[in-house]
Amino acid sequence: DLLAAASEERTQNALRHLSEICVAVKLLGCYPLDGVMLQPQQAELPPSPVVATVRATPLRIGIVGFGTFGQFLARRWVSRGHTVHAYSRTDYSAVAQQLGVSYHSDLDAFTAQQPDVLLISVSILSFETVLSKLPKKLLEQALVVDVLSVKTHAKEAMLKLLPTSSDVLCMHPMFGPDSGRNSWHGLPCTYDQVRVRDYHRAARCIALFEDEGCAMVRMSCEEHDQLAAGSQFVTHLTGRLLAKLKLQPSRIATKGFRALLELVDNTCRDSFDLFYALYSHNSNSSEQLEQFANAFEELREELAHFSPGSSSKANMEAPQVSRLVAGMAASQTVAISDIAIELKRQGVPVLSLAVGEPDFPPPPQVMAAAHEALDKGLTKYTAMPGTHELRSAICSYLEREKGVSYTPDQVLCGNGGKQGILQTMLAMCNPGDEVIIPAPYWTSYLAIAQLCRAKPVVINMKAEQDYCTQPEDLEAAITPATRFFILCNPSNPTGAVHPKALLERLADVIRRHPQVIVMADEIYEAITYDEPHLCFAAIPGMYERTVLINGFSKGVSMTGFRLGYLAAPLYITKAAAKVQGNNTSCPCAVSQYAGVAALTKVDATFGKEQLVNFRRKRDFVVQRLRSMPGVFCPVPQGAFYVFPTISSFFGKKTPKGSLIADAMGLCEYLMRECHVALIPGGAFGAPDAMRISYATSMEILTKAMDQIESGLAALR
């Protein structure tokens, strides 16, 4: 019972609020004229009702984008007495005149109409661009409505681009000119009142569909997209796949087959742009596509292994390794390691140039800090992202040494740099996203991308260009699906250090592709020679685009402490932290205290002394290799590896008559016959080369070079 006029705007808003929390609202009566009792009003309202007096008032509706769907909506609304104004880049004035719509080719004239409801009826792919170009005067205080088939994208775009004074209503009439030609009754229409202050106006807009008998479904944009991926996208996907089969009707076509042909016709009638947009602008669709592919593989496996006449139990196989892991290539480094272990068991002295860690112990200050932590009982869990003291020390180091400023909450410490790479990709990649990986690459990059169900895209670098990534190669590899570009600088396995000018050219490429994140693996940044290291995040415009990976394994030889970190824009760090929180939690407490000492107590002379030592070994190994006929060896500018090309030996035979077919065969020969352990380049995506680590003593390096030289000379 209302002691107010039912037609007042405040009353309408109050009724709207009430109806949203009640199953039904019945208006018994009102006393609007000085207490004079008027005829009671009876109204049974649905879950999202609008009072009849609201619906009776005609609306001024502005439609931006007057294509097929905009015309379809306008035809119905004009017939119901509403005033419709339209604006579109294409001239639809003749069509508008036939429909009784006021068409405006000039945006200012359209804005002057001051519509009650501004409906954006453009394609998914152009939605954000169109929205960004609408005048602020048109949008201020307006109710802006989208009718896209994807909702989260529309919601985020409107919240980002519209003035804060605009009301935002996301709707999806799940029908079109064909299915809704005669009636909209019973057809579903979803809506989400994202940001609504004027519920009276929003109610009138919703009533445009509700009064036609649509089945109104109120749900969040996120829930809509999740459900739509499993229905609308799957429908289009199925139709498109069947279209690839070029199915044709026949005299024996069943009812089910005819239904498939109809599905093909209906889906292919829509543009491929729509199909692509349903995939690219709904994050759930890529997951649905992956599930579709997995279901196909499972069904094919069931058919291949089904035994007719056997019980269902007999047809069940023993547990299998997942297809994801089974599809990963076996590690060539493990194969070489197995041979070395067997030779050592037999008493053969193997000279290892395969180890990827420094040959010196951590600084005394680090060891003392680790002992102190143990003595003080500092062995409990720490904060999940690492202690504040460690993350602050990392921030100070990066600002002092690399010229980039981070706050502790932008830093996530983990069990080595590899964990940071994996967690970031898990947090930021959707199935089917592409990860650009320059080859030669560190062995784990490819596997990490595959574990994240991303697609590795390998671009091959040239020894003649010192194995540095070239901008034109990066540009050619980038697609709309590219999510990450991995830049290992200095490089493992080549030791390449990208010069400043080249990094700036790579940054120019990245600027042209805002969807690409740079994974800058800079774990070897403390070990460079004639070419200084430049932090990629320090390049103008790259701070916001870069995930910096670093740690304590190489510069201060803390490999066994298993301590690394990432520094990134806050939203990326938080996303990666979610993964870590449900995985390993905090890194080792003792290692963290040792890490603080490495950053705050170790004198700079420690690194300089080790660099002099590394340079002497590098120069010795490069000189020896270059003196061997058939070996091409670039001079590495960082890390502690050389990466010579040895393809000239392929096709030759060993003294025992075995054929050297590839780098794996050559490394196996040098292991078994010359007792030197090396890593074949195939492990790093470079089958013509091999990796040699000079992080060992000069005595071992001298013996190894002698034995390699004699072994290569013996090939015929």
C-alpha cells in the first residue's frame, strides 16, 4: 500500500528495487491526491517486473550501428510506438525511412536527439573502437546498452571507456531476424545491470524485451560467457567443423542428418568474423575448444581399443600417462647424463663440460647467513611471496643496478627462476595462446609452454648474428594469439648478449602489439664481458609489458639454495602468486635469509673476480675450438657457455666405423670414446650445434679440449 503516487519516479525506483528481491509484487492501492482513495491497482509481476505505468510511456531510443540486427530491433520498437533514431557509418537512410526510423549521418545531429536509451549494435570486433569514438556529450548521464554475444568484453570495455556518470546495461537477446521474425515470445534474453543508478530508466529499457514476452534471464556477464562458450560457441564450432566435411543431402538422409545440414547452413550463414569473435573475445571459448579436441581424441582412443563382445571392464585400460606429458619430447640432456653415469660406474674418468652452474662456492657472507638462520631456528614458513626483507632487498638491487623501480608487492620469490616462468605462464596463458621462443632456447621453455597448454612458436636465430633475436623475425612470428615473447638475455645456451640498440628495436616491435608480454629471463645478467647487460624493463614503455625473471643461482653460485624471483606489473605478480599459493607456497626460509646477505653484504669485488676468471676460461675455450678444423664458434658475450656449430662432422664415421648422423651422435661418440660430456644442440632447438660449459677448472678444460680435438680429428 503506497502513500504516494504510483507514477512518481521515486516510487517507480522503489518498486523496481523491491521487485528485484521478491518473487512477486502486488500493488494494492495508492493515495496520491490528498488522501483521496483511488481505484486499487492489481499487478502480478514476474521476477524482474516493471510497473505498467512505466511500460506505457514511449521511449526515445538511439541505435549506433544500423545493420541487420539494429534494423530488426528498430522495426519491432517503432511498431510499439517508440521513437527510434539511428546512426551508422554506412548510409541506411532509405531503409530507415521505410521502417519509420529517424536516420542521422551526422554524429552531432544524432547526439542532439538526447535518447533515453543508447543501444550499441555493432560487431564484437569493432565494439571497443566504436565506443571510444562516441562523443562524451552523448554518453554523459546516458543509459548505454550493448547487445553483443559476448558479455565480459562488452562490460570491461564500457567500464573503461564510458564516463562514470553513464549507466551500463549489458543485454544479449539470444535470437535474431530469423528466429524472432514472427514473435519474441519465449525467446531468451539475458541482462546484467552492471552500473545502474536510474533503475526507472533501466526498467523501461528491459521492458522493451520483457513486454514482447521474452524469457528474461538475469545473470552476470561472466556467467553468461561461461555458459555461452558451452552452447553458442560449441554450436558454431560444430557447424563449422561439419562444413569442412562438405556434407551433402542424399536420398537416404535421416532426420538427424538433415538436422546437421541445417546446423551447417545456420552457422555458416553468419560471418566468420562472428565465429572468430566468439572465440577471441570470450576467454572460456579457448578452454571449450581444448575440451572439444580432447573429447575427440578420447573417443578416437575408445574406438581404436574397443574389443567387441568384451565386457566394459575388459575394455578399460590400465591408467595411462596424460597425453600432455606423453607428448613431450624426451630430454637429450638426460640421455647424455645416463651415459656419463654408466661410464663413471665402470671407473672411466669423465670430464664434464655439461653442468650449468658456477664452479665456485657461494660467498662466505651467504654461507654465514645460512648458518646463522639455522642456529637461530629461522626455519618456519615465511610469507608466501617471500619475506618483506628479501623482497625489499631485491627492489633496492634492481633500482641500483638495473635502473628499474619496483615495490615489494610486485616481487614474488620462489624456488628458482624456473618456477617464476611456469607460474606466470599458468596465470596469464589460455589454451591455444602462442609463446614465441627464439632458438637456441633453454630446454625448459618449450615444456613449460606445453604444460600451460600454450602453443610454442619457435623462431630460429643464426650463429652468424651471434644468436641474437632479430626484430624482423619477431615481427613475422607475432599473431593475434601471441601472449608471450621469451627473451633470455644473456642466453643459455649460447651466451649471447643483446646490444642496447637491438633491444630497443625489439621494443619497437612489442609496442605495435599490445597483447604481447615479454618474459625477460635475466638470470645470467651478472655475467657479461664486453657487451653490458641492459634490463629490458628499463627501456621506455617496456616496464608495463615485462615480467623480469632473476635469481641467485648464477651470479653468486647459490644453485642448491633454489631461490629465484620475478618482478612485474602488480596484476601479473598477483596472478602468479595465486598459482604459487596453491602450489609450493613460500620458498625455503634459510635460503631467503642467505639471499638477503647476497644482496646486502657481498662486496662487488666478488663478482668482478669471478668475471675475470670466467673471461680467461671463455677466451681459452673459444681459441681452442676455433683452431679445430670444421668448428665454427661465435664469441659469447655472457654466461659461461660456448655454442659451436659442428654440422661439418655429420656424415663422417668414427674409428670403429659408426656413422655420426647428428649432434646427439657426435656428443655420444665424444662421451664414449673421448670421455668428455657435452650437451647436443638438439636439446636447445639447434641440431647443428652443441653446448660447452666452461664453468670448471682450467685443468679440466685443457684436458677436455685436447680430447675433443683428437676425437674430431679421428673422424673420417
